[in-house]
Amino acid sequence: MKITVIGAGAVGGYFGGRLAESGLNVSFLVRSNRAKQLTNSGLGIKSPFGDLTLHPQIVQDVKEIKGCDLVILSVKNYQLEGALTQIKPLVNLGAKVLPLLNGVEHFELLAKEFGPDNVLGGLCKLISTVDTEGVIHHTSGIHEIIFGALQPSQTDFCLGMKQSLGNSILKITFSNTIKVDIWMKYAFITAFSGITTASRLTIDLVAENDATKEVFSRSLQEMWTLARESGVMLPDDFVQQNVRSISKYPEGSTSSMHQDFRKGLPLEVESLQGAAIRLSAKHGLEVPTVRTLYGLLKPFEGKV
């Protein structure tokens, strides 16, 4: 299987690096600055599963790619529109697109752009960041790609993909309930990123403050209700499970949005909290807690 990873940051760089480590044919489609970094220093990963430095296949122009079966799309949501022209030629070569972006709205956009049969359901579970030298720091014991068919025609491809990717040290999960999995993550990170970034607190400190933890709980409840109104049945104990879970996180754990805020990077406010407001309006719902978090975060959406 020939794989093209679009973006070699904390997510794409980590997963693409691990897949390349396993012997798969992986190319990274990156911008010039990242290409120079990778050429000069290699792709560096620091992880509980073992450190890695490799010199991957790098391309800066999609025209250099002559064959592709799978596109792993790992850019930020605010970079997605700019990546569409890079993806189109690969889909024309017969590739399927596996998005590992946060949120849910991008699936409709990608399906409209490339056709529903060419866009898989996907998400990842990973806590990682990139330092100033371009090294990826993976800081948890989880590194999982979850994917599944959004159309019946994709099932055979997904089964073959599981077999191809399964030789890596990553946890590769083929799900028959991919829409539920996508919403489980979306509902959680909308609340998690919102409370950590708006409060400027790591999640262990949120857990220690009952009033702040209540805001987190209410935002989870609103997202659970929104999922149900959107036709996705999250577990009845979704809120309770996630509120309990935050007391078990290591000290200093926080969301990727909070990490981006600290670095002065753009924030994915629109694809998380903003999307929840838009989706709730379609169903005639109110999400007052999420709306409040959105209002607190929106001024910092651009560079801080």
C-alpha cells in the first residue's frame, strides 16, 4: 500500500513515521520549511514506545507522487481548504482519504469535494506536540488510529488497510461503528479543549475545582444531547465516565488547543465549539455552556 501523509506535524509526523518504520511505502507532502527540517535533521520522535529518527520520503509538489492508495490527512482544520488542491490529484490516482482532523464538519466538505466513496471515517487518539527543532514528543501510552467505512463500498478497502497497517507498533482499529467513535471524540474534545483553554488550566487542576469541573460536565452534557439529535447514540454514561476520567490524567495534561494557545498558534475554535453552535441551531437546540466557552475563546482564534 502506497501512503501519502499530508502534514508532518505532531499527528501526521508521528503516525506516518511509525508506519514508515514498519516498512510501508510512506511519503510526506510538506511545505518548504518542514521539508528543510526533515532533510537536514530527519523525522525525530520521542515516545514511550521508543525513540525514532528516520529520513522519510519527502515531496513538496503533489505532481511528484506517481502512485497513491491512501491519503492520511492530518492538517489542522483551518489549513484544510488550502490542502484540497493537493489531495485532488491523489484521489484521481485512485486513493482513499483518511481524515484524522478534529471535529465533524470536515467529512461533509471532503465528501462534497472528492465524492462520498473516496472519504473514509477516521480519527486518532494521540497526545503529542512538536518542539522548536521539529522533534515530535509523544507523551502518553496511547497511539491509535480508528477508521471505518462511511459507505458500504469501502468495506473491502478498509479490511485490506487494516492488514497493511497492522504490522506497525501502532494500535490500528477497524470500527463498525465509526460515526459513534467520531462523535465520542468530538463531544469530548469540544468540552476538554474548551475548559482547559478558556480557564488556562491543565485538566488535573480543572478536576480539583468543583465549579470549573461543573462547567466541563455541563458542556459534555450539551454535546451528548447534540450527538443524539444528530442521530448518533452516545452511551448513557458518557458524561459521568468522562468527568470521572479527568482525575486520572497525569499532572500537567492538557488539550492540544491549550498547547497551541501557549505557543501563540491559531486555535481550532470554529471546527470544535463553533461547529457545535452551528449544528445545534439546525436542530433547534441551545448549548449555552459551549456557547460561553466559544465566546471566551473566539478572540484568541488567530495568533495570540
